[in-house]
Amino acid sequence: MVAACVPTQSVGTSWAIHFRDEKEYDLDGYCIMPNHVHIVFAPLLEPVRRRVSSPYLATDIVGNLQWHNALKADRLINRKGLFWRHESYDHIVRVGDEVRRILQDVACNPVNSGLCKDWRDWKWIFVKEAFF
């Protein structure tokens, strides 16, 4: 099952992503789609973490975001059960030009899906100004 992000859920997801910026990671960008989320970040070396369930910092950060978002969304829509699929695609980026290309791909996701004509029209997107 994939959970769809209705506008109210998107607000919570966006807030949770921004809340962790400069605490657990340096946020470069994200895009919240109706059935998935793309996020690009650089983990901080000394993050403030409450739950540690993975030896891999990025996996732990994403897992915590998923847990928090699922908990809030379940309360919002009065449901219980699986919210996120157990799969995710994590990709380590080591070169600055590759980060820019990935952020462009992330930003174009709503356009490529036919949800808007220009990525700047999509409400649930953020790209750090340094990458414009």
C-alpha cells in the first residue's frame, strides 16, 4: 500500500522535513508527490537523534521521517496499519554536479507526472536557492 498525500498530510510532511533541517541534516530540496516523497539532504556529523535503529545515518533519518509522518497522518485520517511501503530508494551522492542534476530531476517530478506545467507552480516543493 502507498499512502496518498492529501493537502493536510502534505503540510505535516513539509513541516517535518523542514523541522529536521540543520538539526539532523542540511536540506537541499524535496518534492512531496501524491504517493511518494523525494528528499535530498546531507546528514550532519553530530545529529540530535532520539531513535537509532540503523547503523546507516541516512536510513535512520528517513525512517524517522516516515515514522513521524505515518503517526500524524494516521491520527489525522483516523486509521491504523501500514502507511509506507517497506522499500525506499537511497542514493549516496558524492559530487556537487550530481546533486544539482538530482535536484533538477526531483523538481521536474510533478511536471513529468502531469500535475503542473512548471515546477515552481507545485506547492509541495523546496529547492535551496544555491541550486537555482
